[in-house]
Amino acid sequence: MKAAVYDSREKLVVRDVPMPQLDANEVLIKVINTGFCGSDHSMVESRNLKDGTIIGHEVSGTVADMGAQVAGTSVGDRVIIRPTCCGKCRECRLGKPYLCRVDRRTIGLGDFPGGFAEYLKVDPRMLIPIPEGVDSQNGALAEAFAASLHGIRCSGKEEGSALVIGGGSIGLALVRLLKIMGFGPIVLSEPVEEKRVLAIDFGADTVVDPFNENLILRAMDETGGAGFDTVFECSGLGESVQTAVNAAANGGTVCVVSIIMRNIEIMPVTLNFKEVWLTGSYSNTHEENIRCLKWMAEGRIDGRPLITDYVSLDELPHIYRERIDTGRAIKVMLKIGEEF
Ligand SMILES: [Zn+2]
Ligand SMILES: [Zn+2]
């Protein structure tokens, strides 16, 4: 089968690799669409991968085959794939299965090869059915929305004013979810015009170009001088964390959704004076994916406008260099199998 694999010299190359061999308790998935995630980019650039690794975890597909011990799944089922958990450890009992330390199996960043390939194999507990009325592209986008929903849940807020810093796919998905959930006003800060336009379509009340406007002055303006109840950092830029704290209201919450792997400077007294809660979010749950798929089925979420590049596996190495590594694409979606 064909796969895009990591290569330390070329970054990504398309190769012929052996088909996955199923154990009795494994399921073979024919991949239809796989989204390229920001964390995939970070993994490639970290150069910590072994040559030949297949990444990619934002997958929609159909069940193609299964081992003798697998029950409750049929060939042809439409599914997305999320990690397993044990259900019993401290973290699982706290409702944080994504932090499970006992039985966390994942595709594309863990022990199973990922979705930049024609087929992959999974543990059956990883499967989440795609409901009627949701196409394969939205299916592959469900995880990005679930990650955004998880950011909102981590903030602990259920209403109020919200600022999203950074209009990549996660920031834009957040805008959509905040709108559905009744937050307002919703403001997005993003320097790229195309992304600001999409944010308005997704439900932002105001968009700000932080390169040409003073974000903090605008933030105060939009909230009658109070600042925002919740601020989501989705730009991946370390400096934005302090900006987020500065834009938060007294008692407001800042949730760092983007993964920032470097030291940043922050002035702690800015947390004291406003008693700002500073937290972060990581991954998402099956339940959050199911919730987002349901909103997709109801027509409240359509993530497809996020897709700026719809390409084949063969095109991925080129698109990686030209559109992903340069930050030009919002969402690169791979077309691998026949869409539904
Ligand atoms: Zn992802
Ligand atoms: Zn566990």
C-alpha cells in the first residue's frame, strides 16, 4: 500500500509499504480522508521520529476487515479513530481519559502507525461511528473541533465574552463552537485576512488584525472596559500568553490551547491583580468527538471551509514544503480513499 512516511533527510516521502497484519483483536481501516494537524508539523520538525514512521491521526475511514475476536463492528462501518484508555486509573476516574497512564494506545503518534496511508489497523475501542449526514471530510475534521471543545471545557466557563488569539483551524473551530454554545461577544485576533473573513462566517462578532490594531485597546472596547471572561491562546506564539492575560477580565480565565514548546516570559503580578486563572488544554475525549459529530449531523458545524488544500498522498511532500511549513494553509486535507 501507499504511505507518506517520515524521512530524516526529506521530511516526508511517499513509499510503498507492507499492508498492516491484523491480530485477533484488531480492525483494519481503509482510510478515506486524513487531516494534517499542527502537531504533525511539530513532530516532523522535532526530528524525533524514526525513519519510516507513518503519522496522521485526524482520520475518517471505513472498516475493511477485522480479527476473529472483534465484536460489534461490521465491514463498511464509517468511523473516526481516537485513542484508548483503561477506564480505571486515577486520571480516567477524574474524567481525563486523555491523560490515562495505563492503556493509552493511539494512531500516528503512539504505538499504531497513522493515517497518511491507504490502510491502518486499530484497537476496536478506538472506533467512533460517523453519524448519518456527516461526510468523510467533516469526519476527519471532528477531532479538531473536539480539541477546541475540550479547550472550552478546560476553561470552566459556559458563557460570557471570549477572545480567541490565532485563527488557524483550532482557533476558527473554537469561534464556531463558542457561537453554538452561546458565548458572546466573540472576538478573534488574527493577522491573515482570509482567516478573519472565515471567522466572521463561523460566528465571530468582531475580528482584529493584531499587526495593525492595538489588540488590548480593542479588547477593552469590545467589553466595555472589563476585558474578556475567557481568552484562548491558539496562535502558538509564546508572547501571546502575556497578551492573553492582559486581555482577560478580573477573575477571567486564560486557556492555552496551542502547544508551545519553549520558555516564555510572563509577569506573575498580572495574574495577581486580576486573579486570572491560567490553564492549558490537551487532547480531547471520545464524548467530545461524538458531541461535535452530532453538531455536524445537525448542520450546526460544517468544517469544510477550513480546508484550503485538498490533495492526494502523492502531493503531500510538496504541499508540506510549500503550504504547511510556510504556514500558508489553514487545513490540509488528504484525499486517500473514495469519499462519502
Ligand atoms: Zn490533531
Ligand atoms: Zn486510565
